[in-house]
Amino acid sequence: MSAPALDTVLTGLAQDEATGSLRVGKEGTVYLVRGRVSYVDCAATPGVEELLCGSGRIGAAGIRHARQEAGPGGDGGALLVSRGVLSRGELEFCVLSATLDAAFFLLTPRTLRTRFRAGDAHWLGVHWFFDVPGLLRECARRRARLERAWPSAELDARPVTPLRRIPGTHALLTRLQWELLLAADSAATPVELARRLGHPAYSTLLAVRELAAAGLLATAPAAARTAPDEQPHEQPDKQPDKQLGEQQAALPRRTPRPPTAPVADAVTDVKLLLRVRDALEAL
């Protein structure tokens, strides 16, 4: 008998109001408290620790010490807040961002071997909750937004290679898009760049797709840029031909539209966080 789908397993744990950790193969872990998701860890995305280190708030050694001091079942997040590393709101937002990022990559419609460990908890403690159906809907919404930005996943796992010349007179970039173009070395993939820059992987993927839609990235591997019926020939001294090859490697430009910031999701989540907090304080 085949293993049940991951969303089916999570839905069952939510109905049982389970508390513990659900190990999803070697790809990640979902932490639950009374049937609600408190944190998601994914090997493919930067976690809270990397986001904090990337922000410059604390180093890797400081994270290690806080984790050891908190111990199993402790509240490492409260420890970081008490030491002034970040505020309570910043901690909640960091957990929110890392969890949504990891859930997007981990909670895909597929069947994986899972193992539930009752009572297990993340070292950071519990600082945000997500109901399982709502988290799955948010993952679907994010996938749809990626498709709207550029309806192909071909660039998600390919090294980011900016073109040396833009296909126009000017280009309007967001801060994250600018950082990606500066950091891209034609070797690092979007997720690797996200880790290097300390940004969520989803926001980085979205920015890469938007750059591709604007015609600012090379899109085909070097070996595939020559048509099958054409014989490659060397032209080392002809710079115009080289530039022409780069322009042909760009994805076709789409209909211009108002630029969207890759981190718009994060902005929306901050507003939600503030509204929920205000409501709780009013009780």
C-alpha cells in the first residue's frame, strides 16, 4: 500500500490536534501544536537562523549558543528577545517569513515517506500559528503568482546569468532584483543566491522570474544556444556577434506592466501580523 499524500497526513494530524514534529523524508520537518503548524523547516530554503544571520543581527556562533542554552523544549526565541537581538514583532515576522518560505517548497502535492514524533518541538519555541488548510491555500496562491510572473520553472534550478546589455534604454528594478543582478555569477541558482543574501527563497524565485520576463536574464544553457541545424564556429574577435548571441539568449519580452516588488507578500504578512496583534491587545 502506497503512503498517503503529504497534505492528507497533515490534515489528519490537524483533525487529531496533534503536537509534535512530522519528518518529511530528508527534505524537512513540520512542527505542530494542537493541530496547528507552528514552524516549518526545509532543507531547500533558508531557515530563521540564516535569515537572522543574513540581517546582521546575530552571528552563527550566537545562534548556536542560544540554541544550546534553550535546550530541548525551550524557548530560544524569547531568549533572543530578552537579549535585545530583535524585538518580539521582528521575531514573529521572521518565523512567519521562514515558515511560509519552507512550506512553499516542502508542502507540494506529492507522496513522501513521513514520520511523526509526538511532543517534539522546535528550539525557537512557539511564536506563530498557521492552520493547515490556510497554509496549503497560501502555498497554492504563491505557486499561481509565480506562474503569472513567468509561466515556466526552467530558471528555478538554473544558475542566474544576467545579460551584459539590457534590451532597451532603461530598466526599473526593485531592491531585491538589483541585489540579485549584482550577486549573480552564472554559477549560483536562485535558492543559493537567497542563502547568500539572506533572503527568503520564494521572494528570490519570484524576482528571478520577473527579471526573466523583463528580458534581463540569459535563459538557455550555453550548449543549447546553438540551433541544431547550425554548426558552431569560432569568432573570437567579433564583439557584435557576441552581443547578438546574448540578446538571442534572452526570453521574449512580455507586455509591459507596472513593476511589482518581489517582497510584496512579506509586506502583506506584516500588515496581517499587526492587525492580529492589535486585536489581541484589545481583548
